[in-house]
Amino acid sequence: MSPTLTAGQHAWLQAMLKQRQHTLEAQLSSHLHGLSAAERAAEVLAQDGDDAPQRLPERDIAAALTAAEQRELQATGAALQRLTQGAYGLCSDCGTTIPFDRLKVEPSALRCVPCESTHEAARGSRA
Ligand SMILES: [Zn+2]
């Protein structure tokens, strides 16, 4: 079973993922070298929402941000791997083809929209 992406879409998504990977690697290395990221971290934590404490020491914010970037870098790397293995673009939960429109917005998406909603609800995160 292969995803119903055209060769052009496939190539475009691969380029997007590689670019994202480069950006994340650059961001990570700058954070790991101790640049203050408190302002951007506040945004990221606000988006994440879950159980982030109100006030974090700056070092912890940088660490949280770095962890978020590492997660995304990992997801991006996994998506690139799926691309080369031909498993890309299929929902990891139900196996349905993930629409190109969704992949365009989130190239590292693992699940189709319904499964992603279920997954997020199960994790207890609020929108
Ligand atoms: Zn699904």
C-alpha cells in the first residue's frame, strides 16, 4: 500500500521537512550554547499549555524550549525516514491516507485529523 501523493508533492514535502530539520538543528545548537530564549519560550509554553507552571526560571524555560525542539526534530526525522521507506502519508493509527492539504501544513503529521483529535483528547491536553 502506498500513499496517494504525486511525485511532485512527495518531493515538495521532503524539501519542507529537510528545511525544517535544518532550522531546528540551528535553533537547538544556539539554545544549547546558552542563548537566552525566555521570550520565545513563553510563547511556546503558552501554545503547549498542558501543565506548565506560571513562572519558570529562565534556565528551565530554555530547557523546556530545547526539549520541545528536540521532540519536533525527532518527529521531522521520523517523517523523513517514513518518506524514504514509502510509509509516509499514512495515518499511524487507522492507516488511512493523510490528505496532502494536512501534510502541507504539518509535514511531520503522524495521524489523520480524526485520529489526531482522539489522540490529543486522550492525552488530556486542552486546545
Ligand atoms: Zn487515522
